[in-house]
Amino acid sequence: MTEAQWPARWLREQLSYEARDPALFRAALTHRSATGPNNERLEFLGDAVLNLLIAQALYSAYPEADEGDLSRLRARLVSAEPLAEIALAIGLGEALQLGAGELKTGGFRRQSILADGLEAVCGAIYLDQGLEAVRPVVARLFAGRLAQLPEAQTLKDAKTRLQEHLQARGLRLPAYAVLAVQGEDHAQSFRVSCAVAELKLTTEGEGSSRRRAEQEAAERMLARIEP
């Protein structure tokens, strides 16, 4: 892709977007390791734009979901991993301008660089033509992922689901206790109990951290008390 074609051709082919101010998109597709204006400020702006549009989409699609559910669903869409996967799918890595060091180390495939680049492009579109110009672009890029999102309830971890289950039945919260810690500091294994006194039930869980062990114990408790 020649200098004259970049980035207009990429925007047209991958995003069906015609830029009014090409300089914005040259910056959006330029990593800080390269010379000239880079995409750090546009990334900051694009992050906010993306979060707003995805939040609006989820708000409409999940009318019964509470704030926590909506936050978990949004994290499935706008965290670094899914953003980088979308960026790869539209060839953003090949459109990026990187410094020599990043080129040598494969920066055009690095998750953080790809995710930041996609956010920056969204920020550039917002400055170029406003929020309503970004909306259809985001809708196309995220359509498949929005359609495949799980039910909001399934995103809650085991401890949260157990707490809500007990509260709905008017029961007290479970009590967790560390039963054993084994191994060196860098490779410890925890064994934890989860007790629901009013049901006279106790389960155990193991994990590489106390939190993981508690989650496993809670999952086992749910398996015993859920219908």
C-alpha cells in the first residue's frame, strides 16, 4: 500500500468508511514507536467512544440485566483480547506504522498494540464525523460477538451465584476457611472449605490461590443445593 493510498484505502476496504481528514487516521494508525503524530491520544478517546456504544447496545439487548451483568458483558467485548481479535480480522496490524524495534519483534501482532490501534481508529472516526459515524462501524465489527454473548447470569462467578442463591432463600452467607496451604511461595496450593451452617453442608475446593479455591468450593456447594 503506497503512502498516497494509506490509510484511505484500508478504511474504505475494511470499514467502508470515507475519511474527511486523512491526517487523523494517519495518526490513529501510527504507533508511538514510529516517527510523527501517534495514536496514544486517539486511543484514549476511542476507548470512551467504544465503551459508550457497546454499553448502549447491551442496555437495549438485555433489558433485565443489572449493572453488574452489563459490566461483565461489556468486558467480554471491549477488553484487550476481543479488540485485538477484531483488529486482526480487519488487517489492522498490516496497516499500522511501527518503529523499527516493534517491527523486528512482531509488534503488528501484539495484542496490546492491535487493541490500542482499533480504539484509536474509533476515536479518529468520532473526531472526523461524529458519534453517529462511529456507530455503524462498531455495529458491523461487533455484530457477531454481540449475537454470541451468553446469558448475563452465567457470567457471574460461583461465589456471587452462591451468595445470591442463599439470600433469595433468606439464608445467611456462606463461611469460607483456609484448611491448608502447601508448597513454596511461588507455587502454593490452597485447600478451602465453604460452609452453609443453616443447611448443615460443607464443601471443599483447591486452587493455586485462595480465591480460586473458594470459587471451586462455592461451585461444589451450588451443585449440592441448586435444583
